[in-house]
Amino acid sequence: MKAQTLLSMNRRGFLKKAGVGSIALGSLPILAQTLATRAAADEEQTGFIFAAVSKGPTIDGIVHTVVMDGSGMITPSNVEGGGAFDHLNNAATAPFPKPFFAQGTWKAKRLVSFDVFGKYGLFTAGVLTMDVELVRELPSRLVVPASLEIVCNIPFAPIMTGKPEGFSLSVGDLQFHPIVPAMGITLFPPAGGEGD
């Protein structure tokens, strides 16, 4: 008899017996919508990971070079993340270890664009452009605005963006572009990585 009562009980009766009451009944559509919105947002997130070398101009025998890494998350309206950088003189005649002009960290400030060219398996070929802040720690602390572009191609698929793999960094008049062939790696993996 008890089993029949439980099976024939409607949702309102179940919630009342469970002590949740009518507030929960009214909240169910909102909860369902919130969960659906969150799930959709999770599907639209993409990660980024890179570690690479880019070359700038040669000025007075100095070969301006930046080694940079970073990781973060991209959504349709935002980007979050950061990493580290070294600005050095990569001239062949430079003493070893090669001298640094600056070292520090960087932080994403604003998404400019994220253009997807295609997907292969779990990875995305695309171009991410964002405004960033370079926080120079050495030789002295200085915060500098810059623009960072990260490019990931999937050549074996082949899904190509038309740009070389790596990163481009614009700091005022100083422009750094990927070395070809690429020195480093860039990836746009699924959001959250393993374990989500």
C-alpha cells in the first residue's frame, strides 16, 4: 500500500512530503533555465595554452626577441588568463647567457576577437586577439599596455588560418611576430581540460 502511495504521488505532494514546499515548485523552472544557460556557456568556452618565441626588429645590431607563455579561457564575450615573458637580445654575437631587456608577467584585459577556422577532434584552429597588460618586473616595475594575437593551426587535418603558428605581440611601435618554422606550441583545447 505504501509503495502505491509513493508511485501515485504527484510532484507537489512529493515536494511537500520532502519538506520543500511551494517555493521550490516555483523555483524549478528558474533552476532548470539556469542549469541550461550554464551548460550552454560551458559549451561555448575554449581554453588557450601557448609557449613560443617571436622575433621583433633588428635595431643597432640588437635582435629584439620575446619568449612568452600563457594560458586561459575564452568565452564569446570575454577572455581571462595570463603568463610570463622575457624580452631579450638574440643577436648571434651577444654574450651568453643572452642579456635580457625585461622580464615579467602579462594579464588579459579585453577580448578583441576569437575567430574559429574549424575543429579537429577536441582542438580548435583559430586566431585569438586580445588587449593585455605587460607587468615588467625587471629591471624595474612598469605596467605597459599591449596587443597579443595567438594563432593555432591544425596542419595535419588540414585546418589553416592563413597565419603562421605562434604569437604576435605589439608594444607601442615594437612588433614581434612568430618565427617560421614555429618555435613553440599553441593550442585551443576544450574548456577546463581533463576532469570536467
